[in-house]
Amino acid sequence: MNYLTYSYLLTPLHTGASSQAGNMMGIAREAQTELPYLPSSSLRGKIRSVLESMHPNEAGLFFGERIKDGNQPTEGEVWFVDATLLLFPIASYSHQYVWITCPLWLSRWNRWLKNSELDRLIATWRSTLAEDTKKAIASVRAKQIYLQGALLTENEIEPIDTKAACWDCFKSIPNGNGILELQQKLVILTDDDCAAFVEMGLQREVRIALEKEEKIVFGGSFRSEEAIPSETILFFPWGMKPNKDEQRTENVRNSIIEILNDRLQFGGLEGLGRGWTENKTVTIDNSKETK
């Protein structure tokens, strides 16, 4: 059985440095796009640790036994894919903030949903954004939309039909306790514009070490840390492999569904409250073919 889990960031997420230049502690980024993501190894590690505390006798079988006491590792019964961006919050001087996405992110999402209507809609949006006359497709109703460093006028925006196929698909996403209002605050941009806004919208903080006796910087020690901001929505596919003797891991198979429909903390800097997510998991059918 295969699943798709949506993770709504309740707090900023630090995904672990994939690179460090000077005093900048970066976050994990895709090699080809430079977009931030949450590695599947981080997902798997966190979920495994939670399930090991709940079902210590089954978790090893389910995830695969580690090398221990000279024994060889074993293959597990579960797989995970990296969590990637679906919706990203951007400050708006006219609307406080809006969520942006792009054909690239939506296409990645629909690889797993395999929704034929959504597939055709994404193709239409991609074509519309390729024209010189339209810079965005949006559910926002306004004469102007102010984004970080950009202004979109009414004649540059193509409205999203209230009956578009995307709305039914978006219903599966957790709404952040009522905050997510996509039918009033969704903006679809080109892939390039979306990537540029993500780079501007990442949270960056400077951390310093202080002297013990005085509130001055210890030896000039400081560093900058990046994080994916709260209100971002990521998604990750995962699945459980069929097993002739699934009763051996029945409890952990039931529990993984429960914890991936609850709040979990991912990534680094957990002591600072980073990485709290609201999760919702839906079943996907990979036997369907997109028509």
C-alpha cells in the first residue's frame, strides 16, 4: 500500500546543513534546483525512533535490522521519498501573506496523485505562464498583488476557476488550524519566479556565543542559520511493502498511519522548537494511469 503525507510547518524547519560557507549554516537543497527539501533519511530516522519507543520488538523488522553484534543488516518493509515543496508562504504588503506554487511543484505532486484533470490543468497553467501577457495565475481577487520585491497588476493575473480540478485535490492538505485559505490566497508563478521568491523567503537568523561575565560576543563567534519558514507545506510519498507474514509487524504498521496523521517534529534544532509539523496522510493508488 502506498501513501502521500502532507506536512504543514507549524514552526520553521532546519533540515540540516548540506553546505556551509563561512559562518552560514545552510539547509539541505536539491542539487539540480537549489530548492530546500527534507531528506528521506531524516524522515525515516525520526519515524523509526518514534515507533521503536512504541513497539521495540517490531520496529527493527519493519525498518530493517541494523548491523549489530556481527549480524548483517536486513531489508525493511517500508520506503520513504524526500519531502519536497508544494506551497510556500510569501509576505504580501497587500494581503499579509500568500502561498505560492508553480507548475514544477504541482507536476511533482501529481506524479503520485495521477489525477488526469489536474494534469491537464497544470499543462494549461504552464502554457499560460509562458505567454508574455500573464505573470501569475491566482485565486486572489485584487487590483494589485504586492509580493516581496514584486508587484502584479490585475491584467497580469489569470484568475483560477472556482471549479478547477485543483481545489478537490487541495482538500487533503492540513489547513494549519484554519490558516490555510487557498481559495483567497493562492498564487501560481513560473518555476523560475517561484525559486527566486523561495530564496528571498527563507528564514535566516544570526546566532552568537556570549562571554560568561559580560553580554559581549565571545571571540567574535557567530553563525547564520537558514530555515524553511512556518506555514510552508511539504509532501512526501511512502509505502509499505507486502509481506507474507505481516502479523509480525501488525502493530507498527497500524501505528505508523496514526503518527503520520498527528504532529511530529523533524529536522535539527529540536530544542529550539524547530520542525513541528501537522501531518495528514492519504492513500494513493499507483496502479492508476494518467489519461
